[in-house]
Amino acid sequence: MVAATPTVTRAGHPLPDGPPYDVTVIGAGVVGTAIARELAHRPLRTALVEATDDIANGTSKANTAILHTGFDAVPGTLEARLVREGHHLLSAYATRTGIPVERVGALLVAWDQEQLEALPGLLAKAERNGYHAARLLDAQETAAREPHLGPGALGALEIPDEAVICPWTTPLAYATEAVRAGVHLHLDCPVQDIAYAGGLHTLTTGRGVLRTRLLINAAGLHADTIDRLLGLATFTVRPRRGQLVVFDKLARDLVRHILLPVPTAAGKGVLVAPTVFGNVLLGPTAEDLDDKRATETTAEGLALLREKGRRVLPRLLDEEVTAVYAGLRAATGREDYRITAHPERALVTVGGIRSTGLTASLAIAAYVVSLLPDAGIEPGEPAEPAPLTMPALGEAALRPYLDPESIARDPAYGTLVCHCERVTEGEIRDALASVLPPRTADGLARRTRAGNGRCQGFHCGAALRARLEGARP
């Protein structure tokens, strides 16, 4: 393992001089950071390159935050295997590091006879995927499990091991571990051109030139763009937009499980789910687009969600909305991951990682590293990672403002700055002094929840901005 002072470089600073990297990962989303973490504990000089000003700034920050079992994946696919393995790996990792997870279980609810008749087939599919805890519920038991369901539910398939997870703390944990172990993280570093000659890739970026022996393309929505810079044209990413509605914490008692529809070819459909932050989520839509920047919500999309939500959980529509947002998934026209080693180019492509990427991230990372010998580099034996503990952001944990011992040691943990989300002065200070400090209000929100509550930063926004500006060098 490479031992080094944490290296994070940003806009305004040229890339550091030095020998070529052994491996460079393009894209610091949840998959790219997981790969960097896996590489960090090997005897390799590794870089993680990200076009934007923070990690997890694309698809990874705007998803449904579900830790999937993989019960409904296409049996025999790479995705099915890696989601199944990833569920176990990430569950254990979250326990070790303090990433918020709540095992609430899921109900796949049938609302008509056709859907009801599809449930036994979905049960059989779950079993083919190695998941044997699912079971069928009749209408009476379904209503007992979820008393606020809309009228007409005929039955359900119960998936007791589905869980909700924090989508922000997960990649932050990966990246923090990677950087602490010696990976160089280069932010604000868009890749503009790539040349391969003499066994080295030369990357021209917005901040200078970087050389590397092996390249891993984990650029998410832009993986096809990187693919073409490398002279390949193996797939095209067409963004699939998912709009979501976040309801106030007062709605949390209305739902006990993740409520799933019977899936279709367009995706898993519109769900209702609790979040680890105490809210209720409704969404996503599934809109195939051409614009990879189209992360705005639309009146039509939100109206569709309200229509779907009204049938599933009618009382939810009477609750206050805290926020709406949209994320883009990297659809490639094939219902499987596109992870391929290219030995002649010293390259591994990691494409087509859709909504299951959060769950599968650690398994994807292990699989990618297993391909490195085929791509021309031996990763070496892994070293034991140093212990890591992430901030307690979930409502199921003992938050600092409720912890008398923490407050006694440091009164800053008893001083609220964001009252909606109960975020304290101490938590904000810790985030700003961390290995990967935020540079924006959005980045601070993903690390602390500050500004994400009912008032959306109306009351605390100025104070948060002042702290961010005071922390900048």
C-alpha cells in the first residue's frame, strides 16, 4: 500500500509533477470511488480524476438510496451476481464504518389480477437469483403490514432484506479511505483528450497532463464520451431521468416498508420508501432523454408521481413536500453492466451501471481489480485498511445533538445551526476540517444534512455560507 499525505487537488492548481500513475480511475461517483478504495490498499500509485468540484456529484447524489438484494435482477447476468455480492459487502462495510442503513424490507404490491398472477413468477425469479427469504402475502396480510395503503391491494411479495441507505455517506467513505491510503484525488479535472503510446496513457485535462500505465473508465453518464476518446465505440449512454419527491418527516409514520410496484421493461417503476433521514420518498420517473445535463424537474413528471403516489398511499399526498429533485441514470440499451478489460489498450471499461450501482459498488470494485491482470497490470496483495468511522447522519443513530457525552466533551455538538435537520456547529466544523471538505452548500448538505430540511436553508443558509467562505484558503 502506498503511504502518503492525503492528496486532493482542485481548480486553480496544476496537476502535480511526478512519475506516471500505475492506475487512473476516471469518475468519482460511487463506483469510481469504490474502485479507488479497492486499489488504495494495493502497492500501486493510483489517481482518481473527477470533472466536477466534488465526489459523487452526478448520478450518485440523486437516486432512490435503496440497498437492493437483487431479487428481481435478470438471472445469470453480471449485474445479478454483483448486486447479490454487493448487498452483503456493503451491508458489512456500513456496519463497520457507520454508514446509515435501515433494513425496513420491501413489499412488491399487486393492484390488479394481472400483477397478482405475476408475483409467483417474481418469487421464482428471486430464488433463481439466490434469494430465498421472499414470500407471498395475501390481501389481508398486506393490509396489516401497511395499514395506510390505498384501497384495492390484492397481495404482495415480501422481500425482508431490502434496506434504505445513505447515498452520500457511502461514496464519501470510499473516497476518504482511498485518499487517506494514498490515492491522489484530482477534482475540477475534466478529461479532454487521451492518447496511448509506449505503454502509457496521456490524459489531457482541464488542469494539465496526467500519465498512467492503466486506465479505468468509470465516468458514468459520460463513459461513452471517454470510450470514444480512446478510439472505441462499444456503447452509447442515453440518460434516463428519474424525478423524485421528498415528503416531510411528519409523513414517516405512514409507511413501514419500501413499497414497490410490479416492475416493467422501463425499470422498477414508482416506489414509496422511507429514508434514513426520516423523510418519505416518492419516485422515480423513467424518462429517456438525449441531454446529459437535464436534471431539472418538470410539472408533468411531478404530476405523474402524485398520481402514482395517490393510489399507493393516499394520505401521503396530504403531507408537506420538503424537496423535489431529479437524477440521471446511465442507460445503454442493454439490461446488464458493461464491464470489460481491453488488454491491447491497458484499459478497463465500467459502463452501463444503472440504479443498482450503489448496492453493487464494492462488488464492482472487486471485480474490476480482478480484471487488471488481463488488462496488463498485477494489482498485488491488499493491505489491511485503517479503521474508518463516518458521521452519524441517520435518524436511527444517536445524533450529536442528542448525545450528552459528546456535548459534555465539546459544547459545539449542542449548538444547532440547521434547526430543521438538527445539525450542530461541531458537525459543520468537522466536515470543513475533514479529508474531503465541502466547497459548496450542496457539498456541505451531503456531508451533514445542513440545509436539506423543511426550510431548505432559508434560515441557516447565510450562516452556512459564512462558514464555507471562512474555511476556504
